[in-house]
Amino acid sequence: MLVSHRGPIEYRVDDHGRRFAARGGGGLVTALSGLAVNRPDVVWVAAAIGEEDVAMAREQAGKAFTAERDGGMFNVRLVENDAEAHHRFYAIFANPMLWFIQHYLWDLSNAPDVGGHEKLAFSEGYVTVNERFADAVADEVVQLGDDAVVMMHDYHFYLLPQLVRQRCPGAHLHHFIHIPWPQPDAWRVLPADIRMRLLEGALGSDLVAFHTERSARNFLLSCQELVDREVDFRNMCVEVDGRQVAVRWYPISIDVNEFERLAGGDDVQLHETFLRSRRRDQLIVRVDRTDLSKNILRGFKAFDTMLLDHPELRGRVTFLAHLQPSRQDVPQYVDYVDQIKRLVADINLKHGTTEWQPIDLQLHDDFAQALAAYKQFDVLLVNSIYDGMNLVAKEGVLVNERNGVLVLSENTGVHDELGAFALTVNPFDVADQADKLYQALAMPSEERRARREQCVAVVRENDLDKWLDRQLADIAALTRGVG
Amino acid sequence: MLVSHRGPIEYRVDDHGRRFAARGGGGLVTALSGLAVNRPDVVWVAAAIGEEDVAMAREQAGKAFTAERDGGMFNVRLVENDAEAHHRFYAIFANPMLWFIQHYLWDLSNAPDVGGHEKLAFSEGYVTVNERFADAVADEVVQLGDDAVVMMHDYHFYLLPQLVRQRCPGAHLHHFIHIPWPQPDAWRVLPADIRMRLLEGALGSDLVAFHTERSARNFLLSCQELVDREVDFRNMCVEVDGRQVAVRWYPISIDVNEFERLAGGDDVQLHETFLRSRRRDQLIVRVDRTDLSKNILRGFKAFDTMLLDHPELRGRVTFLAHLQPSRQDVPQYVDYVDQIKRLVADINLKHGTTEWQPIDLQLHDDFAQALAAYKQFDVLLVNSIYDGMNLVAKEGVLVNERNGVLVLSENTGVHDELGAFALTVNPFDVADQADKLYQALAMPSEERRARREQCVAVVRENDLDKWLDRQLADIAALTRGVG
């Protein structure tokens, strides 16, 4: 069984008012779909998010049902939540609270001010939704058999493992956390009872999984410091009431064949033709959601610094920033987009000419355009403050057609795999990023080619199947261990 | 030998243009003076900070000399630094950079932008000053004997132990760090080469000391994660090239007798009379520098929340905030004072009457007035975001005359000693602080008395002599161990 906040299918209505099954949003859905498509024995439990999802959930009396998407069949159970509880859960507690904690984004002398609002978002939002899911999961475990394997996903469900364990002591519980796990002090912005409940909730699992060793280690440190558990750093496990909780890491990847197919699409080529027609000598690209963790401002500041240090590049290099507006219901994210716009305007005013705008800011969501940018970059900038994995780096190097160079933050999960072949940057060091952008642009073509080939080899080798297979093997081993 | 940025004596000129020896500023000088006064065998090496210090240093040809202060004799060596190097060292690199890192104050999505300016502040400021000090210390070691004990203090001198060790391999090196040591990720805002040099510099010591076990543990974690050293959490030590560096904690205290004497002064009583004349039923007090780590805004917000939750307290409780402006050469600190003023104005406008201003903001440095507030509080609020120790809590409970209750942040060093008898708050939880302020105000007098007596007993027991003696005993033991 799979559990995630967003499921494989989102129901919408077309122009004629007819309901249709669209692909659920987000990279996680893509990664997990292979595990569930055409598998009648796998149920995917997800939240009913929009109105049509809710209507569908009600028609199915909240039970699992079979649905088609992109020619594949999925076994889905949509969990309807009280709208206010879901809002508190999603738009207050999960984002920004947990997201900011886990990416070290709180400006602690100013925010957050934890008060009744935030505590209610936990007790009458996060807890409520996790309990609703626990009931749904328990109901499915009854169908599948007491020793069912339940794979839960991400920071929306820290309480779920413990709640499911209480309901189904025989189930095998696996929790994958896709965002970074920070060091214990970051959790201290939450009241002690809340941070302890989150930790103890997650320790309801048999296996807690991350993308990187750093996150796994930080999780063990947190269990030690915040809930006083006995942890074993050598065997990477935590003892909880006589039970061993394994803590592991599995770097996620992309579906290489599918991604290459998408990159070859006609709409992508149309955008490429346009990019080529406007092309200067070289193109720096970034593709991101407008998330504070992505470090978009410092990326532009680094480009500004580089143009100051190397005025000969003016008019010859363009920085195409393809940014997808994100979480515009959260005030910090609205401010961030404003900051981005202002900074871009300043830099374009400072260096630009009537023929050349140094930064080409594309503030919308257009997958084909992003793919065209991936194919056409000379330099791809991924300078995240912290990032669980960052699939942009893997996607970009895979389909790029110009032997583009990856400039990569040392605080991304993907740095473990591609750091050796990228130019590493410290995300807080604007001078370093300016230097590395320049170095990437000036790199001899032979070296560019060699680096990109090594990156691509790693992406092909560590593919999505490997990510899933390693987890399934570990789950099988743990399941046997249980008896 | 003692080494600290500020020494026991600061030279100034009086109204007649005559130089005089004033007491050096800061709590650290008070704590260390007992160790050096009337001890001709102890040299105290400190920076020549003002113009008169520099003049004095030059007259003494940069060598040690004997000087009187408050009737005691000190053996002082003032180190003159290049003014620009000292500014970079002090006002850019040490503050805000290191201070913000160690108190988790950086708003990472916005700041810092590490660039040429910051790197120069390290290479041509922090390094330069540490090297100047190393030369001075080495010169004194020659006088004292190769196996001299050198006690270095605080975050200004992370490079010094290694630099002194290179010059004087036989000296016994002890480094006390008075601010919190954060978890390793906090250091990642610095370029890798700088953070490694700081760590390796500090590991030049034989003994690295903090106020708390948490800081000591975080230091070991940092050695493990950031410079890949073999650490031993059981014996609290790090192996460095075959040498063992001990990591310990000694909670600092105050000079109890001296502090009680000061609290009895005539000027203090004058302020007390004034406070009593304006007194409402109850008085909440805070005494702090206007430092972002002190969490002044959330303290006021909590008071605001309390007045909203308990309108019956309006007109009956006043919050006296005695705030000493701090580091007004650093832009973040100037902004912070502005934020404080605006928030106080808002809250006073919201709840105040012509007869009663809820918050009495005293924005200046007046030790006697602060002591009067200590004696007269019903509740003392110490809600620091993070704090190495926080001596305000110890000072306040010691001299208080109203069985005042301490409301204390769980992230202060002093919480280890006084937390059990205080009301603990989470510094980010405004609702919690509002509740605890109310609970403190409403506490029965018997309980108030009992709690304060227990606090005072701890402060008397763990006094400054004990702090020094434990360190000297450990240094002696380590020195013997060396042979």
C-alpha cells in the first residue's frame, strides 16, 4: 500500500463540465507511479484535494476504487478531510512550519511566533488529517491482510506510522521522508510536546528512509537529543520499546526513458527553436519552484557579480530563470516572488541594453519550456540552500544537448552523486557562485563533455528502478526478520 | 596567562585631558578579574581598543606593564592592531558573522551573502588580529617559561590556540568559549576553507571549554562532521594528530558577595524609591542588551497576548524593559532597536491609558537602575532564543527582594542550573510565554518564596570561585598528564 498526500490521479472537470482523471501533480507521484500502475494488489491512499476529488471520494463511499490514467490502471482510495482541518494541516503546519524547519528557513529572531493559531493547526489540523488517514489505512490493511506492507510518504504524515501501528500491530510500516532532516536544534522552534509527538510518530515505522546519509544521521541525532532514545549509529537504528527502527537512505531518481521521451516532444522543440533564435553566445539556466529553499536571490546576485568581474561577458551571456510560482497562499512565498522581481529589475536595469536583458525571468509553469531550457543550457545553476534531493540537476544533465556544466550546491542531496562531476558551490557564498558560473562558461569543451558524460552515466545507473528495488529488498529482509 | 579581547583596564581621558584607568567593560572581565588581581605571575593580554589604550601600548613598547584598578594591581599587555584589520575582525567577522552563526540568527534565505567583503574580513581581519595576538602571547610565554598555562577566551580567538601551539609547543593551552556552540550545519554558511580553519584553530588547544554540555557535545559533532576528526563522546575528547583535546563544560557564575554589595549602593536605592513610587500591583522586568539573541520582540508580544487573555490585569501590571543599546555599528542591531520601539509603541497604544503605560521602555545603559529593577521585580523574563549562559537570571534572583519568579528560556545555559525552579518557556512560543507570565504573576506567595530560595541556593553554591577552581584543577590534571 502507498500513502501520500497527493495521489496518482486528480479529478477535474473539462469545459463541458465532465469529470476526467488528470495526472496528480508533483515529482513524487511520477516516482511512485511505476510501483502502483496495473497492480491490483497495490492500493494508493491519498487526499481528496479538489472539489471533484471529494465528489469522487463520496461516490465511492470513501472506499478504494480502480481508475485509469494515461492508459494504466490504479487502485486508489481518496481520503476526504474536513476543509478547515485540511487547510490547517497543509497551509499552516506542513507549509511553512515543517518545510521551513527542515530547510533551516526560519528567521529566528523574527519568526515564527508560535501561538494559538499554530498550535490549533497542529491539534485540529495535522493530527486530525493524520488520524483520518490512519483509519483509512487500517481499513485497507484489513482487506490486504494483517501483515501488509504500508509505504508512507513525506512530511505530511509524521504521526501516521504510530497511529497505524496502534491500529494494525502486524503491518510492516515504511516511511520515506523526501525533504532534508535537519539537526535537532532546528526542531526546538516547536513546543516540546509537539516536536516529541512528531518524532515518536515517525518512530512508529519499521523503516524510516531518506535520500541522504546526512538526513538519516540527523534523524538519529534527533531521536537521541529530543526524545532520549537509544540510537546506534553503526547499524543506523533506534530502539523503541524493544523494537528496532531501521534508518536508511536511498537517493531517488527519475524515469530515464520516460524523461527522454518527454524531452523529444514537438512542443519542446518549438520552444527550443525560439530559444535558439534569441540565443546569445551562452545560456545559464535555472528551473525551480519559487521556494525560499531554492536560493534564487543569491543566484541572481552571483550573476550580477560575475558581470561586474567580467564586463566582457555583457551582451554575450543570458540567464534564463524558469520559475514556477509556488504556494502563493503562504505570505512568505508571495513576498519572495516580489523580492525576485525587484532584484531582476535592478540587475537588468544595471547591465541591460535595448538589445539584451541579462536575466530572462519566466514566472510561470510550462513543462515544455522548462525541458527546452534543459536541452539548451551551457550552465545549469542549482544552488539550493538545502534540498532533499533536487531532481532538476538529474533531469537537466540527462537531456542537455550542449555539454552543459552543472553548478551545484553542496547542500543538495544530489551532490552526493553528481558533486564529483559538477562545480560545487557553497549556497551562501555569492562570490564563490560568481566564480563558478564564470569557470563553467569558460570551461574547455572537452572537459565539459567529459563531466556531463559522467553525470549522465550516474543518472542512468542510479535510476528509479534501482531506488525502488533497493527499498523493496530491505523491506522484504526486515519483514522476514520479523518472522 | 589570560587572553581576551577586552582586558581588565580601559584607558580613557578625564575632563582635564588626563588619562585614567577605567574598569574594562563586559561580564567576562568581572568573572576573570579575580584570577589576575594582585598576581604578578599572571599576565593578561588584551586588545588596545580606544585611542588611550593605543597610546599606553605604545608607551610600553607593546610589552606587559603593571597598572592599578579599583585598588588592585593587574599585569597587562595591550596588543595594538591595525585599525582597519581590527574593524574587520570585530565589526564584520566576529559580529555579526560568528555571533549570528552561533546563536542561529541568520535568516538564511536572505542573509548572509558571503562575498569578497566577508572573506577579506576573515583573511585581512580575523586572521591578522589572531596572528598579532599569537606573537604577543608567544613573547609572554618566553618570559613565563615554555610550559606556561595560557587561558584564551571567547569567539574572537578561534585561530589563536593553533597559532600559539606552533610558536610554543610546550605551553598548556585552554580555550573558553562563552557563547553557544551550534550544531554543525550552522557553520555551513561559511566557505569550507574558513569553517575548517576555525575548527582546526580551536583544536590547537589542550582543553576547549563551554558553559554547557550541549555546547560541548555540539563542538564534538562539529569536529566529526566538518573536519572529519575522530571524536569520543564518552570521554568527551577529540584526537588531533595523536594529541587528545579535552572538551568540557563549566557553568560560569557571578561574584556573589561583590554583587550583593553593589546592589546595596545608594544610587540603587534612589532608583528603587522611584520604582516603588510608580509601582502598580506587579512588575515584570527584563534586563538585556538589545541583541537579537535576547528575543525582546517575542517577550513584548507575549505580554500583549497576556493582556488580551487577562484584561483584568490592565492597569495593574507594568513591564519594565531595561535595554542597553548594543553594537549600533552593525546594521542588523540598529534595525532591531527600531523594531523594538515600534512594537512597544503599538502595544502601549493598544492597551495603555493616560495613567498607565503597559511597557516602560528604558533604552540606555544604567547599571544602578538595572540593579533596582532586579530588586523590585515580581517576574523576571529571560526568554533568549539561545544564550551561552545568561547571567541576568543569576544576578536577578540573587538580589531580588519580592520573591520574584523567574520565567526562563529552555535554550539558555543557565536553564541547566535554575530550570527546575523557574517557569520554563520555549522562546519561540509566544502563547507559552504569555501563559507562564500569567502563571508567575498569579503564583501563591509561598511557592514564589520556595522557588526563589532554591534558585539563590544554587547561585550561592555554584559561584565564581567554583567555576575557576574546577577549571584550574582540570588544567593541573591535564598538565601533569602531559608530563
